[in-house]
Amino acid sequence: RRTDAGAVYRLTCDLLDEKKGKIASFTTGQVNAPCDGWAKAEHTFRNYTRPAAFVRFVEAGKDTCFWGGHYGAKMTGASVKVILSE
């Protein structure tokens, strides 16, 4: 694990209808990722207006030193849970 360079991170999650129109959206915005540990990002959609058919889940990150190569925010353990109502 690198601790000598900062990173920024963003999570965006959208609920989409059957025509892939956006029903609801969540984003963390740009977050400064800690150099010496992990940060948790999570969200629960509630009371959205139309039935959802798809979930779009996008994570992105980059280092703040603009190094060449694969450096930057590390992401792990992503999941999407769907809980159906009865």
C-alpha cells in the first residue's frame, strides 16, 4: 500500500427505468481518499418514484501527483444489494 501520494475518488450510482431513464441518483462527489487507510462510501435508495429495472454503478479515482501508470485511489469490495419488498 502506498502512503506517499494522495488520491481522489468518486462513486456514482443511478437507478434506471426499463428505457434506461434516470429515476434516482447518488454521488459522493469528489472525495479525498486517505493515504493511510480506507474510507467507506455507501448509499441506500428509498422512496423513489418509479419501478427500477437497472442499476448503474461507477467508481473512479486518480492520484493527486499526476504520476504516469496505475496509481491513485484503490477500490475494493464493491457491491450492490437489491432488497425486494413483499
